[in-house]
Amino acid sequence: MIFNIDTIFKGIEIGMKVVKAYNDSRATSNQEIESSNISNSQQNSNLYQGTSYHSNELTQSEKNKINRAEVVGKSRSEGRQKMIENIIEKYSLQLFNPLRYTKIYTNLDGQLRSGNGNRILQELENRIRLWHYIDAKVPICIIFYNEKKKADTTYYFTTCITPESISFRAVTERNNRELDTESTECYMVRWDNIEDITYLSVIKRTNTFAIKNDPTFSLFPSNEGYSFQCEGGSLEVPSVYFANHGSVKRALVDIKDISYNSTCQNTYYHEDQVNKDVQQYQEAEKPTNFSNHQEEDLDFIDIS
């Protein structure tokens, strides 16, 4: 058999092209696999970020959706408590720990803790619950605690936030005895009844909606604070009741804006369950006697 030299060279050239095409194909396939792996990794990363409350990639709307999804199936009070926990973390209230006698106790794990992570003393929690008429069965989400001393007198300024209400009280103590005549009543308002919360640069003792018998004005010549406004009137609360925290207005407004009439009831709560939860909460929190503050149609309760 006789082979032409040109035919031999042509065959070699074709063979080399086939080999090159095969190698190129393998390289392309490897690149596609690598690209696919990178894409999957990015998708997994994005998925992880999308389920993290603290991800910088999440918009507030996305966080709200996650919050609503997380409380599906819970009672009204449990759902609101979980959302308040998210607000606590959003504004880092659980980290506030300036002084020994000034604290913000927050409940993120079933226990009230100060900014250094220590649990509130049981005796102190019991006293505060007694001052605010909060039953042991009712969870407290936040306690603002401010203790001031003047000569032989100690003043305790406290605010309690529960899933359903916010309450304020100042108690005066001398020689280890609480002085009712120099303490305030406990003022409580339900979150659902608050229409607006505004900052006040000055609160005076003579203001119509100032807390009656408030020792704040004997201790401090000038007071700033917040106005809690309902349909029938307002209550003006000095910042000493909020542990003199720089600004809690945004956190308070966020809690106020948790609306169960427009979201929870229609989205993941059955109406009968909502009514049942509210009734149980009111029975647990209801005081023996009470009278309305200022006018009869006000929602601020003066508990005696």
C-alpha cells in the first residue's frame, strides 16, 4: 500500500484538530461546573442572609415579613412579645448598662437581664411587679429602672413594658419604708390605645397631664421626656422614668405600631383566639380598684 506524503500530513492535522476540540470541550465543561458551584454557593449565602435578622442585605419590609412568619401559630401576647424582642435588639437596649443604679432590664430568653447579662434580683422584680400591679403570669419585656438618692431618701423611678401595656411609677423610700404620700400612683396605658408618642424638651410640674405627686420635680429643676397621647388626653413622663436613656422614642413608637387589628388578627391569629388572649391578659392584670386619670374617657389608668 502506497501513502502520499500530503495525505499523511493532512491526516495528522485532522487528528490534532480533534484532540484540540476535545481538550477545549473539557475545559469549557470544567468552567461551567466551577461557575455553577460558585453560583450555588452565592445562592446559599444569600439564602442564609435572607433568614438572618441582623443581615445588612435585608430591607425593613423583609424583616417585618420574617417577624410575622416567626410568630405564626402563637397567641396574641406571645406574638407581640416576640416582636418586642426584635425591637429591643434593633435598638440595642439589651446592651445599656451605664451605672449601678440605672438599668434597663430586657427579656430576650425568658429572663430579665441587665446590660451586663446578669439576671435581675428576684426580690427587685417582685417589688416592681407589686408597684405596677403586674401578675407573675404576665411576661415583662422591658423594665427601665432608675434609683436616685438624696440624703436619707431613695427614689425609684420605673417603667414596665409588657406585650399589652406600658406603665409608670415612682416610689419614695425612707428608713427602708415606702412612703405612699410621697410616691406616685401607677399609671398604665394599653398600647392599642396610644395614638402618638412625642418628645418634650420641657415638662413642668404644673402641666395638665404631668404625673401627680411626681418627685422628679423636687430632684431636678428641668426635665425632658415624652408625651403619650390618647384620644381623650395625654400623659407626660420625664426621661428619668426611662433610665435617662438618650432616646427611646423610636423604640416606643415601633412597639406602639405593632398593630394586631390590621396584621396579626387577619394574618395569623383567629379572631376568637385574639379575644380570648385579651380577656385572659386583662383578668391577670386587672387591679382591685382603679379610677381614670383627668377625665372619664381617658385610657390612662390611675391604680390605687
